[in-house]
Amino acid sequence: MFTRRYAISLFLAILLPTTLFAQEKRQVIVCSTTQVADFARQVVGDRMEVKCILAAGQDPHLYEKKPGDAQLVSTADLCLENGWHLEGNDWMNKLATQTGRPIVTCVEGCQPLQVPGIEQAMHDPHVWFSCTNAAIYVRNIRDAVIKLDPEHADEYRSRAGLYLDQLRTLHSWIVREINNIPVEQRVLVTSHDAFNYFCHAYGMQSATPVGWSTGDEVGAGITPQRRQETIDSIRDHKVKAIFVETSVNPTMVREIAREAGVKIGGELYSDSMGGPDTAGETYIGMMRENVITIVQALK
Ligand SMILES: [Zn+2]
């Protein structure tokens, strides 16, 4: 009996500290978009819990807040948003303000491109599409996380350092890959105007029937004129293929392809990454798959 009780006490003594450690509450980061959540995970590892409001394939411009969102955000030690109105009507910023949680805007410090074709100055929010800008998001997140948990600063700096190296490699790889497309064929036609930073960074031109947002903001949505200009661009440049986006209804692009007599070159990740177990479930995977799809269709 004694031996058995001793064995049980010993077992509990060994088990208890591990169990307590495992149950120790981790700090929580709540992100608006899938890209921002991936950057955060690359920096914090398993040290913090990273949650994301948008699911794979969801459109941040059109997102309608769900009843559980405020509850989720209220548990956050830190909120992260993309910013520059990518989140339609600033839904993430409003959630953080309502629940009194701190929020960091990841585009802070990036060089903005203006939304083309409108009178008022407005920053295009699809900033992550240049790897150089993605690196600024990562540095902003690293600094915010270090402020939140200075005790593990070295760990966050280490992870961010490795990831920034990977982003530099990705950048050079994209430049090399795009070089396989003849210069006059470097026109990227998609649903909405999400690829300006990509085109600016990697030497392409973009043409889209829908403006910077799929919602109803200034300069957003589709106009018959934009639609016609897109078809004209396809014809003028003898574009070989155009692309649908994973987070936007493909109907219109398919119609335009038929009308202009071009094929669909594939599906690109734009405002949202791929789901779990897909090649596009990380930022690097999403960029890699997009570039492969674009180069294969246009070269
Ligand atoms: Zn967009």
C-alpha cells in the first residue's frame, strides 16, 4: 500500500509541473487578415497564440462582423490589422476600439501607392504584395511583440531575422521568374485592383474591371468604362491569359475572357491566403504559387 501511494505521489510530482506549464495562459494576438496572421506566427512561434478573424478565401473589403468577433478581440493582448481601409469601413480598428484593446497597423512605414483614377488622395491597401513591404509588416509586428513580452525579445528577433532572410530570397526569386515572361506580355489582368504593388515591384502592368475594393467605397467596384478598358488592354497587349482570384467571385473575369477571346490562366491568391494543407496557406507559399501560375500562363 505504502509503495503504491508513494508511486502515485511521485507520478503526480512529475506530472504536475508539466501540466501547469502546458496550461499556462499564452498571450493572444488577434489579426484581421490571413497574411498578417502568418507574419505574426513566423515571429512568435508557439510562444503566443495567434488567431485570425478572416478565414482562408474571405474578402476583407466585404467582411461583415460576426457576433463572436467582439468577444474574440476582447481576449487579445494585441490586435494586428493591415490598415489603409483594406478592412472595409475599418472593421478591425472599430472592434479593437470598442473592446479597448491595443492595435498595431502593419502598413505603418510602407511607401504608399495611390489608388489610381480618383480625385482624392487615397492609399492603395494591398501593400503586402511587394516582399520589401512584407518585410516592413514583419518588423512592425516584431517590435510590437517585443514591447508586449520583452523577456523573450531575443527569440522574436531571431525568428524575425530568419523570416526576413526568406523574404529577401523570395523577392530575388520573383524577379528572376518574371524575367521569363516577354516584356510586352507582362500585363496582369485580374478581378480587382489588388496587384499594383506586385506589378510596381516586379515590372508588370495591371488591368482590372473592378477598382481597389470589391465594396462600395470611392474608386471601388466596377464601372462599364473600367470593364471596357480592361478588354481593350487585353486586345492591345495581345495578353495570352487573365486570372481569377480566390477571394472574389470569378463570374465577371470568365465573361471578360470569353468576350476578349483569352483563356483563364488560373487562380491567384489576392486578399486572402489558401486554406490549411494547401500550397497557398502561408505568405511565401501564396506568392510562390501566384508567380508560378502567372509565369506559366504568360511566358
Ligand atoms: Zn482587395
